[in-house]
Amino acid sequence: MIRWILDLVGTIWVLATLGWVSRFRLRGAYWSWRMHTAFADGIPEAKEHGLFRSVFEYGRWAWRIRRLR
């Protein structure tokens, strides 16, 4: 349970850091590149919460990579 909470906090931290560094320009060059590398046509699938779930999974992955877990 504690690991899940730490992962959640870490995920939020990573996503907030990425947002801050990119100045929250979600339609800027970095985020356009990220969307086109993550999804074939640049748009996530509409089923199962699509974009939100994908962003959360990416943040969790980035957090775990930084912590080497």
C-alpha cells in the first residue's frame, strides 16, 4: 500500500515537473512530438479513459525509471 502511494505521489511529481519545464504549453513542440511518438496518428484511443490513462502510465513509468525500480 505504501509503495502504491509513493508511486502515485511520484507520478504526480514527474508530470508536474514536465508541465513546469514545458511551461504548460500542451500544444507546443515537445508535447506534439510526445503525442506522435506515443500514438500512431497522434491521438489516443477513445476507449478506457484514453488520454488520461496514457498520461498517468507515462508518468508512472518515468517515476520508476528515475528510481530504477
